[in-house]
Amino acid sequence: MKLYNTLTRRKDEFEPLVPGKVGIYTCGPTVYMFSHIGNFRAYIFSDTLRRVMEYLGYEVKHVMNVTDVGHLTSDEDTGEDKLEKGAREEGKTPEEIARFYEQAFFDDAAKLNILKPHVVCRATDHISDMIELVRRIEANGYAYRTSVGLIFDTGKYPEYALLSRLNLAEQQAGARVAVDPERRNPSDFALWITNQPKHLMQWESPWGRGFPGWHVECSAMSIKYLGERFDIHTGGIDHIPVHHTNERAQNFAATGKEVVVRWMHNAFLVIGDARMGKSEGNLVTISELQERGVSPAGFRYLCQTALYRMPLNFTAESLQSAQNSLRGLVDFGRNAQAWPVNDAAWIEPFKQEFKDAVADDLNIPQGLAAVWSLVREGNQRQDRAAWEAILDFDRVLGLGLEQLAGAAAEVPSQVEELVAARERARKARDWAESDRLRNEISELGFLVEDTPAGARVKPRP
Ligand SMILES: [Zn+2]
């Protein structure tokens, strides 16, 4: 299997540290608001990585954190905590906010068939691990104190910019940090923040009462659950210049090792020319997609049509096209269920094509091409073996095809009446009324197809 590594900027052969096993750490959600579909592209990517690994026979341990403290509203080391800001605006405690949005995140993730990571770890449950990590960093001479708290001295780590490949000026621009005269280097960042009396969530520490810097949690928890050297760390490309660069520096300062062997990053979901993000004001949640009649599986299909390292265009047309493709697959499955399984030897080249594609740096679009070749061939042969192979591929795609194809086509009477009215309109050659009724039926979640035997209605996938 070949995978890209952001650290080396190369695609090369994946060799696990322990044969047959893979450790993956994914930067999880900051739970102060609903996650949007741009966030979920990243989680579909890490989920797909895990699924491909399992498909290829690896035993995977997938770890994801939940940030419920320490992520400030800017990249500076002072200012309000995102959780506390959310709590103040909603008149709740930070814990109430965190638990509510954590549950909402996992509800949305389940709708998208994102498998729950084997370990889900909250930052607030790991404060002592973070203090221990920071203590090691300090003991190894990588930290100094200012009035803000304990600061990481990036000047002590010559490889600091290796992951981002940015020079100092670009790094500063990326971090958007105001110059602090107490800092030795502009890229230095806080490990432990003190003297912030307005913060609600604070803990005792060797450096005074305070709270950990955001980057500390991912270093501490990834090392705790995956060890001082592990295979893969994932996240969005926005994490490269600051969060992951700082994690990597902390890891080295604490352990003397390059803890993460391979860094993998997904590109953004883009609308027009802009990435989807809170500051861009163009957020869409999973629930909003559903209100527009888009199924979570349809969105997941859309994500699988682009390579994870390429920007994904989110438009009404691209969504519609993904929904149509998914519907085509589900229709194929419904038809195929009536066919016998014949000699399945003809399937093997398609299976190999799919496996080769996903093992080539997760080339899922190429994998989908194999799926569609199989659909064409399966239709000609009327062989259910094709559908069974596609269900096997769905262990990687995560579309939930078996469930979608098996879903009982229960049609509410309201829809049946509309279908009958549409039939009457068609007989009267009132095409405008017929189209209007078709749209009304579609808004209720059903599709109507005109066949020689009359109108057929079925749920939209
Ligand atoms: Zn992280």
C-alpha cells in the first residue's frame, strides 16, 4: 500500500511499525458548536483511511480526541476559550455545552456511517497526562516562563518548520499572532497558560493555576494511547502550519523522538473560491443538508468522488450528481437481489482493480470507477455476484448500501394520492401539473418513475 506523507512530501510504501497493526490518531472536534460538512469531510477521510486499512487486513487502533478545553478563539495564547464563549452565549456551563455538542457530533457522524474510533478521549479527562508531558518538555530544556505562563522555545528545535516548510515570516502570517516582547521567537507558543482569572476551567499545576495550551492535548493523548512512536496522524491541511507543527515540536522535546511516522492531511471542502469555515460564514450542517433533501449517504458519496488531497467542490450540481449516482447503485442492488449468483470468476479483475485503487493513497474515485464497471458488467450478465462484490467494497466506501437497497419501500398514502393525481395529469397531458406533482412527491422523499407498466414510486436513497 502506498500513502502520501506530508512530512516528506512523498507518496511511499506504507510499512507499519508492528507488522499487521496500525495506530492512527485523528484531531477531533472542538465541541462548542455544530460541526459543519467541511469538518465532516476530514472525518470521512480518516474513517475511510481506517476502513481501507481494515479492508487490507490490518488490525487498526483509531484514536480521536474531543477538545473540550483550551482551544482559544484565536491562535494567540490569551483570549477567550471557545467552549467558555459558547457557554456564555447560551447561558450554560462549559461542561453542558461540551457534552451537548459532543453528542451532536457523534449523532451526525453515525448518520454518515463514520465508525466510532476505538478510543475517544476528552481533553478534560487527561489534564494530568498533559501536565506530565509539559513537565518532560520543561525538564529537557525546551520551555521558559513569561507572564502568560510556560512557553515552548521553538528556537531550540532546528527542525521546527520541517512539516510546514514555511519560513519564519510565513509561519507568523499563518499563526496570526501579535508580537509579544516576552517571547524569544515569534513562533513560540504556550504550553500552560496562567494568570487568566476570567477563565472558568482551570487546574493546579507546577506552573500555577491555569489550563493547557490546545496543542498539548493532542501530543499527550496520542502518546498515551498509541505510544512514543506511532504510524499515522491525520487532520485537515489547516492544522499543518500551527497545530501539527507545534504538536511535532512538543513530541520531540518530550521524547527525543519523531513520534509520528506519517502525517496525512485532507484538503478543504470549497464553495466557489472559499473554503467552508466559520469565519467565511458559509457553514452547512448535516441537519441542514437533510432539510434540503440530501441524504447523509449522498454527501458521503460526494466526498468519495474526490481524492482526499484535492479540494472538493460543493455545489448544488455536484451534490445532485452524487445523489443520482448513489440512487443508481441502490437501484442496481434492488434489481440484483432477484438474480442468481453465477460463476463468480469474472468478478476477480474488478476486485483487484478496486483493491489496487484504494491501496494507492486512498484513490477512492478510481475505486468507484471499478464499482461502475462492475455495475455495467453485472447488468449484462444478470449476476448477483456483482452486487455482493459491491457490498464488500462498501466496507471501504461506507455508504450503507445493503441497508439502502434493503429498505422496505413503504409509501405513505399521501404520496400514493399524489402519484395517482400525477397519473391523471399525465393522461390529460397537463405536463406542468405533472411536473409540479413530481416535485411535491420528491419533497416528501420519494421518486416517481414512469415505466411501460405505469408509474413506480420508491424512496429516495
Ligand atoms: Zn489535534
